[in-house]
Amino acid sequence: MQAKLIVGIFILFSVLTCEKNADETKPNVEKSNYFPLSIGSYWIYDCFEKDSTGKEKIISENDTLKITGDTLINGNEFSKFYGKEYAFNSQLEEFYYRDSLGYILNEKGEIKFSSDNLNDTLYKVYLAEDSIFFIYAKMETYTNEVLLPAGKFNNILNYKTTVEQYNPSKRLIGKNDKLFAPNVGRILRQYFYVHLYDTEKKYFEERLVDYDIAP
């Protein structure tokens, strides 16, 4: 079962819980421009497989994520995204996000981004497979300049995810980045199969090659 355990968006094989409910916190009420939600916006990514030696190979090109409309879910208005959950997977799906007082929530109420809260754990989940894994995510500033085919980016925020194993004892497996640039959105994302990353340090990385943000 571990071969199916992908870390990155964190919706597989789990009962999901949030450390904080966005509606119960009181962040600065300044709307983020790091996660555009305007209809007609799109992002195009290439996906690479990488390892600890720096070797990489492209496995998926020109995968487009776009905002096709909006919809009401439980009385809240969400932007409707259409694209692939993982770039190496050919299945196209719909995803839903909305802004709530500076937090970006999906339709399940899980926090997927915040430009205001760089202190608290925004997301955590326990996964019980052959071992027990604990996955949690926090926002952090990313000080490095990032150069991608889509351009040069600064002032980046990172939805940093950490994966730890608790059986037989607490052990760090790895960390991955999901980088967001102002007025652009997600520019880079990393994720991995736990068993491959743990043994071979192989992981996947999506890089932005083109985008357009609708007004």
C-alpha cells in the first residue's frame, strides 16, 4: 500500500484534520494575492522526476490548471479549478477553493494556504499504513529567488510540508515545498511516494512554464 502513498496534496487514504479551523482564528483581514481565484486564470506546468544526485527527467509536459467558473458549496462561493491532481497522472478533475479571511480553503474546509499566518500548523493528518505517518504543513517565507521557464520570482511564500514516521519510533522522512509568488499563484510544487523517497530519495517536481491571471 505504501506505493500509493503520495504526499503533496494529502487527500489519500486518510481522515483529515486541521490544527486550526480558519473561521475560528482572527488573522489580519487582508486578501491574499498569492492564490488568485479569478475565472479564466490558468497555469501550465512541466513535471520532473528527481533524485538526491540531482539527476532529473521530464515525465509530463504542458499540464494546464485553469479556473473555469464558480459554484456554491454549503452556502459558500468557491472558484472551480480544472486540471490534474498530480502531473504524472492523466486523470483530469475539478478542485474547489475559496478565500476566508486570508486563508485558502478547499471544499472540505482544509487550509491549503495563508498569507497571514506564518506561525501555526495549518494542516495535519495521520496515515496508518504499514507504519504510522504524521504529515503537517506550515507557511514560511522563502528567501531564495526562483528562476523558472515562466519567469523570475521573488517574495515567495512556501506551504512547507513535513513527513514523519512514528513506528517503531519517531523519524523524519522528508520535507517538500509548494511555492507561491505574488500576483501569480503556485509556481512550483514537490511531492513523493514515501517508500521511494525514503529509500531512493526520488520525488516529483512541477515547475511553472506559463500562466495568465484574469482580472
